Amino acid sequence: GAGVSQTPSNKVTEKGKYVELRCDPISGHTALYWYRQSLGQGPEFLIYFQGTGAADDSGLPNDRFFAVRPEGSVSTLKIQRTERGDSAVYLCASSLRGPPSHFGPGTRLTVL
Amino acid sequence: QQQVKQSPQSLIVQKGGIPIINCAYENTAFDYFPWYQQFPGKGPALLIAIRPDVSEKKEGRFTISFNKSAKQFSLHIMDSQPGDSATYFCAASSTRPSGNTGKLIFGQGTTLQVKP
């Protein structure tokens, strides 16, 4: 595809459940970023991958959050024991190098 | 010290007007300052960016002005059009020591409406 794609577009889950959010970056982009955006706020950094490795995961809020990028392309953000406070739009972005130039449309996560 | 403060929260201008959005930061280690445009239901898209070695950068109708001593930067949209109606975010990052500019600290956003 031409841009970053994210699936699902919407995810509703119950408190305590496990969720996985998927990001397909632009082909050939080695850098991949996860951010999350709460209503009315700017995006908040979660984690940055360069290739397969997490170069900076300092934004992950706690150990319930984990992300992988095993082949240096698709990435999955995993959230265990979801809490209502995890409700937000989770954004993925990619770039060849430098800053994220385009973000995906996001996955809207709602934890009931 | 990691915050980027953005104002105003919302802005309404007539077509052809020049909306100005302002941002301020505290962390002097920040050395990369991008602006993003976000339409409803979409992710942010990089609009324009500046580094502190220049005071102004123009790309089309968009201009960033940067004041290093005041730790402020602003976005000006010349000849604004209804299609510019969106939410605008400023951001900042430090590229030292790794050189990467992907860990961005975003402002709170400004919702711009350009009336026909």
C-alpha cells in the first residue's frame, strides 16, 4: 500500500483482557514508531524500532505494554490486562530515517 | 521541562487570513521542531520542520518562525483556505546523542477553522 496501515481500526475489549494491535509500515521504511493519542491531546511517544530492535522503549507506560517487530517490517503492540485508562487511539508511523513523516490512521481502543 | 506548550487551543479565521499558532518549550536540548497537520479520523502528517540554526523556514503557504533565545516557535499559514481546516500540532525532540528525531514531544494541538 501507499501508506502506513493499522488493524483493526477499532477495538472494544473488556477490562483485564489482552489485545494486539498491528502496524504495516511503508515498504522499505526501517524506522517504526508507536504513539498513542488521547482525546483532545497530542500524540504521546511509546516506542521506536530501528529494524527489528527496539531502539527506545522509554515511553511504554508499564510492563503491561510490549511491542515486537520480528522481521523488521510489521509490528505488533501488545497490551496485557487492559485497563480503562488504556483507552486511546494508538498510532503507528514509519520513516526511512529521521522523524515520522506519516502516521497511520490509528486503532481506536476502548476498554470497557 | 519535557513539555511543549501550544496556543491557542482553537482558532477561527476567514479565507485568506493568516492564522498564527504558537509553541513554547523549556528543554534547551531540543533541536528539532516539526509541525503536523491532522484531519478528523486520520493520523498526523508532517507539514514542515525547522532546526534552531535558522530563524525562519517557508514551504509553500506554511512558514515556521523560530526564536531560540525565547524558546518559542510559531506556524503561519498564508492565504488560508477552507481546506486548511484541521488540527495542528507542534512538536520537539532532541537528536542527541543518537541523531534520531522520532521521539517527539507534542503540544496539545490547535483546532483551526477557515471560514469560506
